[in-house]
Amino acid sequence: MLAVIKTGGKQYLVKKGDKVKIEKLEGEVGGKIIFGEVLFLGSDKSVKVGAPFVAGAKVEGKILAQGKGKKVWGIKHKAKKRYKIKFGHRQLFSEIEIVKI
């Protein structure tokens, strides 16, 4: 069974047993999390498309890790003003294993 869930402003195509890295969610490692915003459910026999969400559908996951991604560098620059700033950013993420759809 496949599902499309919405979290952190993005959509993810998941199935049971998948491990996905998503925007950071509150919770402890080993804790349970439930995604209620399910946009699509599909299997070999049936397909359900929400408008915008599938009623009564939920996807359960387990938090495997909380961490930071790789550093991304950026530069701010203003022409002819002798202004240049280099900055870095590390995005927080949660690694989730899909347990049940």
C-alpha cells in the first residue's frame, strides 16, 4: 500500500517500512508519530484520492533519529558597496520509519 503524506510544507510518497528524512518534528527518539494529512492512498485493488485529505486515513511512524543535515553555504553581496557576507546553515531533520498505513 502506498500513501502520500504532507508534512513540513512538502509531500512524501511512502510505503510500510520506508525510512524518510523530513523537516524536524517534535518528539523523542523511539517515539511514535501520526500523520493525519494523507493526500492519497493506493493499493493493488483500490485508490483513494483526498479533496484535499482522505477522510479517516492516517500513517503511523517511529522516530529513528533527530539531527542536522550537511552545511549549506550562501553569500550576500551588494554591488559597488563593499558589502559581502558569507553564511552557513544546517537544516534540522527527523528520520522516520513508516510503521503502519
